[in-house]
Amino acid sequence: MTATENFVKRSLINHLLVHSNQQDSVHEESKKAFNETRNLPGRLLVHTSEKSFICDVCGKSCRDFKSLKSHLLVHTNEKPYVCDVCNKAFSRKGDLRRHLRIHKNEKPCICEVCNKAFGDSRVLKRHLRIHTKERPYVCEVCSKAFSRGSHLKSHFRLHTLEKPFACDVCGKAFTQSGVAKRHLRIHTKEKPYPCETCNKAFTEKIALTRHSRSHTTEKPFICEMCDKAFKDKYKLKLHFRIHQKE
């Protein structure tokens, strides 16, 4: 357990005892916890009012202590709620409940624009930004905007050069977990995306999409100079160089 995770748990215990009028009995324990963690950057728990419990790790405000306690599991990496179907684990009970809809095929949240259905209202909210073009998450370095906070977080690593996702086989590091996962298929030879027409398999979905066009007449990439169409974006890029030389 890391010092931060240990401090989170100590803070939770001390906070509960404060509200049950047991401060005196834990005075020495609280003092010990403070001395051990006084060099940490600020308190992890800040109780600012009766109805506002704020996590000092990420600034999230919770409506009560129970919600804050549940939220803190995200930072301690504890995942006590396990799916009985696929064994995927979650830090919050609500996340497990929403996940179970995947197995039950429940999709109660409907997009009013395109009628696409979702199992989670939060996913629907993110989806709606496709229609509204809303991008509320802006990079403070280059001002590039994103529709999802996770995309901004991933993008920001390009500026910090942080590469937290390392390949267990060769040690190569990546800024994004998805890229690391795709890279791993080089070692495992896994090709999870098969073509429904010829059964040829691919390591990436985008490669399957490009290949699928070989079975159709679809040519979605059109040259704005001469209207010539191509099945592949790369071929359009090569073609465009002809016009640049003119």
C-alpha cells in the first residue's frame, strides 16, 4: 500500500470517529497519522460544510460522507464490486450496476436525435456531443478541445511526454492504454477483427474498415481539386501531391 493510499484510509477512520464524538480516543492515532503524512501535498479530505464533502485528490464534490468514501476507492485502486458474469471489477456499486446492463442488453437511454440506445445516461450525454459538436474540455497548452475529459487527459501526455503504459513483453512505453493494448497484439499475434466476407483478420478495427472497402465500391475520400475518389485516405494523400506539383 502506498503512503497516499494509507493516508486516505487513515483520514476516513479519523473523520468517522470525529462525527461519532470519539475524538479523544483517537487523538494519539490522529497525531501519529499527521506526523507520518505531514509532507504530503495537503489533506486528502476536506469537509467544507454539512452538505459538501470534497476529495482533495481530484477536487470532486460529494453530497455526503458515504459518497466520498465510495469515490475514494477510485484513488486507492480498490475494486470490491465484481461482476458475476465476467468477473470485471469496479470501485463503485453504481458502476457495477450500469455494467450489468451490458449482459442484460438493457439500453433505457435513447438519443432524441438519432434514436441510438445506451445503457448509461452518462454515455448518452457523451454521445450527444457528436450532434452538438460540443467540446468542453480544452487543453491549456495548445487550446485543442475535446468532447471527453479522458481524451484531454490522454492528449495532455503529449505535452508532458509521460508514458505510463509499458509493454510487459518488450518494455516499450506509450501515452495511451489503447495504443499499448494494440501494440501487445504484435507479440501475441492476436487478430480480433475478422472480415465477414473473406474471414481475413486484423489487429486493429481501422485496418478492418479499410479492408472491407475492397469488397465494396465505396470510395469515401474525395479529392477537393479534381473530385477523384479513393477507398483509402492514404491514397488520397498520395494523389494530392500531384496537384501540389502543378
